[in-house]
Amino acid sequence: MLHSPIEADAVIIGAGPVGLFQVFELGLLEIKAHVIDSLPEAGGQCIELYPDKPIYDIPAVPVCTGRELTQNLLKQIEPFGAQFHLGQEVRTLEQQADGRLLIGTSQNQYFLSKTVFIAAGVGAFQPRKLALEGIEALEDKHIFYHVKHPEQFSGKKIVICGGGDSALDWALFLVEKAASVTLIHRRDDFKAAPKSIAKMRELCASKQMQLLIGQITSYEAQDEHLKEIVVTDIDGKTQALPVDDLLIFFGLSPKLGPIAEWGLDIERKQLVVDTEKFQTSIPGIYAVGDINIYPGKKKLILSGFHEAALAAFAAAAYLNPEKQIQLQYTTTSPKLHKALGVSSPTFE
């Protein structure tokens, strides 16, 4: 049964940093947005993958965590009253005869919007998982593919699998907090920051942590508690290792999911846009952040912020073709001060 759709000027798909900043840029132009995300809370990759890890490349913010960045963005967009629809995936997007876009979600929620902004990162992230029979029963109990609460590993025997930045970063972070830390990688070659690799080897040399080269080939669990893993090296030799919690960082496999079925031009699993409007191949649909591709594209949060600003101005012109869209500055514009709920400063 089709529920009556929510009519909107703008719907943003994705509540990561770029999607949140899209709310801000639209709000400055008096366009109110609805935001849809499959995750139960706003923040996207920042909350799911590195909520407590430092981010250093946000302009004028020397360092912040993914959680802090999300909280600050949510505070910044408060004046614009965006409505969030979380815990539901956008399944369908169809252009109607009048040019509006009908959006349907996994929760049978429908939106009829004049514009859509796809800020879905690189699609739905799926962690590459440990391929052992029955292991899924221990997920989010003693086997983790991302860390939300690092304090839970204090005093535990921790095994970390992987050879990238995430694996080494968490190994270095937990080495002083856990009872023991063992890093397992299939080869003695790491795709991580050289400084992290050097520090890891230094800690292994001083026996503050352990490095094993091989793969986990079996495990033992009792009453839904992980007890032991078996590591097999390249020569076929096995070693049993007691463990409380296992952290797996084999990388993420991004999937476009339903986006691939919406009739948009796609190149290398990303949406093709222009660099003036960040519009896709369908008028009124924009793509910002990691989901888009264009010549010179760099997958940085700050690049997504820039894209969101230009997409907002393009959408304002699309929504009001007869109206001249004025560029105003939050420093000096009384109109923007009113929208933001701040007092206009007096300059002497």
C-alpha cells in the first residue's frame, strides 16, 4: 500500500558529513531538507568507521574525531530544522511526469521532492568478513569489524587482523589498554602509514605486542564466548592463540545497491556529475561527496563541502528559475543572521 508521500523541496540521501553540510548550504538559501540514511544515527563513515579516531584535514579545525565532527555539524544545521528519517534505505527513485522525484524507502516511506541530493558516500559499506563457518554468531559480541566503544577492550586479550591503517591504528591505540595485543596479517608487508609500521615493529621487538604472519583458519567458542583461534602460516604450521575479542580490518566492500537501478550515468561505480552544478544525468538530482566522479575528483571531506555549496546554488536556481540567486556572506548578511538565529554584528 502506497502511503501518502511527504512533499519536499529537497531530499538528501545520506547523513554523513557532506550530507549534513548540504543541509546547511540549502538552509542558507531558504530550502528546507529531509534527510534519509540507512544507519540509525547521523554521521555516516565518521560514526561507523572511526568515531574516536582523529581527523586532521578539516579547515580551521586542527584535530577532531569523527564523532565531534558529526556533533558540530548537527549543531550547525539546527537553525534549519531538517527532518531526519534514519534506519531506512532508499530503494526506489523515479522521475514523475511533472519533473518531481518519487522516493521510496525500505520502511515504506515515500517522498515527492523537487530536488534530490545523493550524498551516500561510496554506497552501502559492507565489511569484508572472516570466512569461517558459524563465525557470524559472534559478531558484535566478540568479533568486530569496526570499533564503536574502544573502552570495552581494556584488560582483554585482543587479536587484530589486517595490514592497513585501521588495523595498525587500533593495535597501537589498544596496546597500552588491553591485556595483550596480537596483530595478524597474511604477509609481512603493510599498507599503512610508515610511522605506524615503524612503531608497531618497535613494540613487537620490545615484546609489548606480537605480530603473526598467517591467517586464522579455525576458532573455538563456548557459550557464545570466543576462546581460541588457530593461525596457520604460509608453511602450513599452526599455532593456537587464546583470545577474548577479535577485531577484523580486511577493508570494506562498497556497493551501490539500489542507486545502480535509478537510471543515472555511472562510471566506476560512481555517479557522473558536472563541476558547475554537481548535477547528475537527471535534472534535479545532484551527487556530492565520495559517491560522485568528475575529472580531478579527490575523495576528501573538504571537497564534499565545496560540492555541497555549489549544488545548493544550482538547486536554488533550478527551483526558482525566474529568481536571481544572490551570493550573501554569513559575516555581513542580516538575512542570513536571522536564518541562523544570531545577532547582526555592528562594525565600527
